[in-house]
Amino acid sequence: MSGEFPEPESILEGPFWPERVKVISSRAIGTNLEIRAIGIETERFYSRILTEGDLTKVKRVEIKRKDFSGDAESFFLSMEAHRIRYAFQFDPLFAVNVSQIDPLPHQIDGVYHYVLKHPRVRFLLADDPGAGKTIMAGLVLTELKQRGLVEKTLIVVPGHLSDQWLREMKEKFSRNKYTSW
């Protein structure tokens, strides 16, 4: 940088300042150069007279500015997708909160404290009529879909109950955007 005047707004660094500085003004004083600048981090004012030998120790820094001129709606949708994708990590009963159900304690216990704790979810839900198998199946499937752990599911129900089961699953779990039946 020897022999040239740093322009205002240029960024300098060197052993004469404890941080990078932004030049406010510079002027010649004989063969020396007076630089008035403000620290980038602390905004402290610095006034320094540098000799020609000192100027060889100073270098101009190019700070690349980040470009924030992207599509705001696409960014929002991307962030929303990530938020939804990882929501289960912050909401331990995620499927319960996004569904149209009021689960019983044994259903929450079975789904969240037993079924979803296993690394490979392969269970048979079989119980007496009215015990809540449909709700438990919906909770398990909603959680697994949300976590990205399931692509295909085989659901076996008695033939005469298949329409009723499908209708209940749609009523209770398809009103949210995380599950489709």
C-alpha cells in the first residue's frame, strides 16, 4: 500500500490497530500520511500518522458482502419444511398435537414409551374392540411419516371393518398436513 492514499470506507489492517479499521479520511502531512479510522468491531476512533515505511505494513482488506437478494418466499418455505421435519425432536407428542384425537394414557404410553423407542418399528397392534388400536396406529404412522422413517406401510384389518377403519383414520389424522390416507 506504499505511496497511495486509502479511500474513505476502505478497510485496513496492520500492527498499528488492534482490529480492522474503516477509513474515515486520509491526508498527507509532508512525506507521512495521517489516517483517521473507526474500528470495525468496537467502533473506536483511531487517528494515526504513518511513515512511508509504516505504510508497507498496512494492507487493504476486501470484505465480501453477503448477497441476500434471494426469493423470500422460497426461503420461508424451505425453513418451514426444516422446522416441520424436525418438530418431533422438540415436541415429544407431536402426532397427538397435530391430530384430532384425545388419546388415553395407555395409548400414549404404548406409542411413545414402547413402540417408537425401538430402532426397527415392527409391531402388531391387537387388542379388544374399543381399546384404541386405530388411534395407536394413527399416532405411530404419523410419527414415523414425520420423522421420515417410513415409506410403505401394510395395514391388515378384518374385511368388514376396512371402510370404518379408513374413515376413522381420515377423520382423525388426515386433517393435518403431516399425514395423508
